[in-house]
Amino acid sequence: MQTIKCYNKRKITINNSYKMGRAFEFRKARKLKRWGNMAKTFTRLGKQIAIAVAEGGPEPENNSRLRAIIATCKHENMPKDNIDRAIKNAMGKDKSTFKTMTYEGYGPFGVAIFVDTLTDNTTRTVADVRSIFNKFSGTLGTMGSLAYLFDHLAQFTFKKTENLDMDELVLDLIDYGVSDEFDEEFDEDKEETTITIYGDPKSFALIQKYLEDHGLEIVSAEFTYIPNDLKEVTDEQRETIDKMVERLEEFDDVQNVYTNMK
């Protein structure tokens, strides 16, 4: 464990696995592969919109979660017509009801795997996920069985502004569980710099409100899982796990896949 001194002289203790830079690069590579297909990207975002509308209504100004997803849609270049249609479909009488389901288990070499899904057919989804676990000689466990190996966090990525003071931002948000470790990345294609912060998932709406109130443009906001117990693997073992994760990510129902592979 590592103790980090915070700006207001309070102290917080975090796990050494919270090396956000390495974790961010790993998730970034995964995301580029998983969301490389634009059609699948829009399908996944449409499901997230459906969940947000069901929970908080169709008006973005009154639904913070929907606002966050729309921001992600815009950053992923999802056309406005697609966004409007997804909201309208979510309000329809015959709309499918999507559920958030997580599946946990061990893959090859004892690596823990956490699969986050949005589905309107849990029978289909669990069969798809189980088939991949079986194919790679893994074991699918019960829900919650491996949750202790991952820390559930709120993750916000926003555009960096010229006069942004990160010390002040972290100090203001520390009561919402925001870590003073963050990721900064320059996107050559979009010619912009973004910053990613991590906080208490229970404070998701409060963190979002702070960023919005301070004029920071959110490009994505989601819940994520960071492993707190990393598993050493060889290069050959890593290649096998990578193949398993890629196969899981091919399913439309799968939103994210997390592992504790070091």
C-alpha cells in the first residue's frame, strides 16, 4: 500500500496498482480494438442511451447520465440523427429493455476476467460469454465472486483548457473520492489534449456537475474497474489472454472486459 499526501494536508491510502498511466494505456489499446468498428460503437452507445433514458427520462438537461453519454456519442462522431433516434426508440412502447449484467470468472493461467454487458436477452449473453470461457479452458463464476479483485470507479475524460489548474481541481473534488493521480493524453487526430480522472462511483453525478459548472467539456464519462491484485504472466500467456478478451469483445452485448493481468 502507498500513502499519498493530498493538497489539503489530508492523507489517502491507495493501492500500488493504481498506476493510472499504465492502466490507461492498456485500456486505451483495448478500446481502440473494441470500438474500431463504427457500427458496433453506435450499437453500444445506443444501448447506453436506452438505459439512461429508462432511468432518468429523455431530456438531457434533467438527466445527467444521458448528458454524459451524449457527450461520448459526439466525441465518437455519432451523428445527431442516430442519437435522437436512439432516444426516441428508448421511449417507444415496444422498446427492448436492456439490463446491465456482469460476468466474472478465471481465464487461462489464473487470470481474473470481469465482463461488463448490456443485454436484452440474458440467456443469449451468458451462453455467449460461457462459450468463450470454455473455449479457453476458463471457469465462469457466480456474480460478485471476483469483485474483490477490482475497484469500481467513476471515470471522466474531459478536454484540457489553457488555464486549467489540476491542483485546484483535485482539491475541490477530493471529498468525492477523486484521486490525485490522473492521465493526460494528446490526440494527434483531434489535435486536443484530454485529462482522465477517477473517483467514487457514488459521486458520479456530483463530479459530473462540478466539471460542467466549471466549463470543462466532457468527452466520456463511465464506470470502470481497476484491478487491485495484478497477475504476472509470460508473453506467451499474455497472447492467449489477449485472444480471449478479443473474442469476448466481438459480442455486441459486451461493453467492456477487464482483467487483472499485469
